[in-house]
Amino acid sequence: VSYHCILFFFNDTATTEIYTLSLHDALPISGLVSNNEYSTGLDVVLKAKNLDITDIVSVLPENNEVRSFIDEFGEARGKLSFESLIKGDYNERNFPMVNVQFITQNAELLHDSTGLVLKNINLEGEFTNGDDRKISSSVIEIETFSAYLNGDIINGKFRIEDLVNPVIDLKMTSKQDLKNLRPLLPDTIQKIAGEINIELELSGRIKNPNDYNSKDIKTAKISGILDLSGVNFRIKDDTLEYNKINGSLVFNNNDVFIEGLDGEISGSDLHLEGYFKNILSYLVLPGSKFLITANVESNRIDLNELLQASTPSGSGSEYVLTFPDNVDFDLDINIDNLIFREFEAGKIEGKLKLKDKKLIANSLSFTTAEGNVKADGIIDGT
């Protein structure tokens, strides 16, 4: 790192006019610095063009949050340009106004633990410490953002307010090959393939997942759509295969609407229309209820396969029927064919409702053994 500085001092006011100071001849600083017994007055402009991000990170203090994040994440490469204005009094009570406009082009971010590389990162944004000139009034706004992950583009923009208790406003679009995202998924996902196309808008407070409460969930705003195309996956210790999943999920804050979701689970097939209510609370807040309301259609359901996957090994031909905690559903069903051991039924129609671990069948009808059956009933799983 090389520095070059020319200073002029003006007698009683201790005013310094700064002509240039350079970091690799790329960081000119100009402006005025005035000192008196009460404060330091600043009116300084810093400009940088094509600074190497690696050099910037290397000169940051080891305990700096930005450096710590990059060191833990992996490696950042590329060039950064910015123009910054620092203006106002600096003393025990006041902090100067800080405004930074920045741009980076064709940068890269390497994630060490997964080996994934975010390439061709292009972004343009602005930082300000706000009217109160505090961290809590600071704003980071990325006006444009684009990058490539394994050849698939990510576009978006975002704004973060209040860096003490951050609130984010995010908009993004991306089309991704799920096979390339495998290193980011839990180890329980053994294999995955297919494509997703997402358009997402999100605003809310950023916290550690363990610190969220019901108020945070209620005030969070989430909207957008996730399209699934040809998705296939396998789960560790699960004998079932999940194939040919296609459809759309529409996000509406705490709920997700299902628009024409089709898929196969080994030898069974499903078509769903409906919604998942309170799903975000269920995933984040322990003890929250999750409700599925849907129309379910199927050409074939093989309960021998589906129940065998959830049966403990060594239990022989016995099936263990358990109902999940805090999950209820209300389903209208239309199934052409259902198989369970020696029993086979067709043209199954009616309503199935799970509430508080009780399965209730209403107006259920089906054909079997060349006859017609109508039934109502309840199975208590408490």
C-alpha cells in the first residue's frame, strides 16, 4: 500500500485542505478538515476507481464485521469503485453525515464449504447514515444486482434500514437448476434434479431464526411465485421416490397457495389445488399450527408403499399409523384407485379432515368387490 498526501495548514483555525491521498494511486481524497477545542469539522470527498476487493479486505482490522463475514464465507474477488462524502461536525455529541455511492462489476464470491462460486457480480448502490447520523438510521440500498450461479442468473435489488435491528426490503428473480444447488441443501436430501423459477418480494425484520416471535411473522410481507418443473428428489432413509413434480406455489405473507401441483410418490400420483395456511409460523415458531386445505385428485394410491416407508424396520407386516402434531388438514378427495394389502377400492370421493390428531371421514363413498359403499367415521390418534 502506498500513500501520497499534500496538506496545507491555515493558522488559527487549524484548517487542513487535503489535495490527494492514494491507495495504489487509486484513492484520491479532497476537501477540508477544521479543528477547534470543541469539534472537528469535515467536508471531505473520497473517490476510488477499480480498487481490488482483496486489497480492501486485507487492510481492514481483523475484528471488522465485513472482513469477518468474508473470511468465514470464503473469498471475494473483483474491482470496486466508489465516491464518498463525509460532511459535518465530529465530537462527543455529533457525527458527520456519510454518503457513499458504490459500484462493482464482474466480481466473484467463493463459498468455501460448498465450493459454489457466484460469478459476474454486478451491483450498484448507496449507503447513508441517515438524518440522525447513527447506525440505527443508516440505510444500504442496492439499486441493481445481478450475478450468475453455475450459469443461471439471479437479478434483484434490496434495501436494508436500521443496521442495529435490520429491516430488509428485497425483490429478486431467478431461474435455477436444482442439481447445482445441492451443496446448499441439507444432507438429508440425497439427490435432486429439476428446475425452479422464482419471483419473490420480501420485507421484514432480519433476525436469528431462534429470535423470531409472532409479531415478526405477522408484520413480515412476502409475495411472489415459485414455479417447479420436472423436480425429482430422494430423502435419506426414505424408500420413496418423489418424481415429476410440476406446478406453482404462490406466496402470500404467512400462507402459500397451491396452483396445480402434480407429482408422483413412487407408484402413486397426486394433483393438488388449495393452500397451506400459517406455514411460515409453523416452520419458524415452535408449537404453531399448520393447516392444509386442498382438493386432492389421484389416478392411483398405493398405501402399501406409502405406509411401508413410515413403518419401523423389524415390525413385520404391521403398520404404524400416527398423526403429526400441530398439523391439520381439510381435503376434498377424488381417487380412481386405492390399494392396501388385499383391499382395493375405486371411485373414492368425499371429505377427509384431520383436526387435533383425529381423522374424520365425511360423506365418503367408493366401490369395492363389485359393490358401493358409503361411510362416515373417525380415527382417534391422540
